[in-house]
Amino acid sequence: MTHRYRRQTGLFLSILFLGIGAAGRGRCEQVPQDAITAPSKTWHEGRNWTYDPVWKDEEVRLISDLDQDGEEEVVIGYVGSYKPPREKKEGPRMFTIPKEEIPVIEHRVFYKVYDRDAGGHWECVRTLTGLEHPGEARAVTLADDGPPGLLIISGGGERYTSISLYRWQEGGYRLLDNMGVTQPFTVQEKGGRFYLEMTQAPAGDRCALVWDAEAKRLKKKCGPAADFENILENI
């Protein structure tokens, strides 16, 4: 799937400055077995976000063993909206009708990670956030024998994409790297490693974001198309 995002309404700049792919703990809830759906309310950063059904067709669902305990976890990505309360401002003169400003509705993507508790119920163990609308949640192979990475992709603004890579380690989901890109790309996996290949590159070249295990971050690599596979193998 090629990731290219359209512009959506909402305070994109405010969302961007709150953190690209930021990890929010939020309040997690417990749900019955086999009944995992997007919650109607999500508490995050002192605000109560309401589930937005307009985005239902773009919701994300991932089922994978992310912590290598032999049990699958479930990740659900959905959009929440927040409408600030209306504020009335007094006019410049006495006896004037107060002006009522129309609040701008904000949108935020939430990714909730669910795991089974000792009683067999699904419990939210981590809430992650993205930009304005869902893109993808994917388990990807990193260059070692540890747990897979959890790749979170979301879009905001015009052609802007947030990429965040998490991993289960030390008893929790830790952020390994995150960045924003403006070029469209596709997620690829080959030879036991994943990479994000840019669909636009200089003539005769191929470019990709590749996980560098030694540097512990995503790195952009470009090279002649004929030698690109060798470049990937030698990282």
C-alpha cells in the first residue's frame, strides 16, 4: 500500500507540535473477551476525545504476538475528535451582545494495544497517538532475535506522514524512532528485515528508510537500482 495522505480539516499544526507519533499513556480500559472495538471516549492529555464514526472505514486492526509471550495482542487504530467548549467574549462597549466564538474541532488518531490479563479479558496496556487519520499498524521484523517492531503510520496535512517504530522491551512498548516524511512510500519486507521504499527517487536510483540496528534508528539509504538489494543487505 502506498501511503499518500489528503488534507483533512482540524488543527493540524497544533497536533503536529503536540508530537509526531507521540506516545500517550492515557487511560486504558478492560473489555470482555472477543469484544475489542474502538472506545466511545478516550482520555488523553487532560481532554476527553470522542470516537468519530466518520472515519470507521479507515480504522486499523492488527493481530500479532508483539511481546513474544505466545499470545497474540490486538492493536486498534481509530480517530477521536475534541470540540472545545464555546467561549463568550464581551464586546468593546457596554450594553453590547457578547460574541460567541465557534470552536474548531480537533482530530487525533489513537492506537490502543490490548493484551489478555490473567482472567482472560482484554486489557488496554498502552495508548499511542498519531496525527489526523489512520494509516497502518504493522508488525515488522528487526535485525535480531528479539520481539518484532510495531510500526505506526498516520497522516496529517497535505502529503505529510508520521512514522513511529515501537518495540516491546523492559516490560513495555518503547519508542525506538519517529520521524515525519513528505514523500509517498510503501512498506516492504525482505530477507528478514523491513524497509520503507520511497516511490519517488532520482532517475536510476532507489531510496528507502531502513532500520539500522547499530545506530538504533531509521536511516535513509539511496543507491543505483541495480545495486540496491546489496546496499540493503550490507546495512
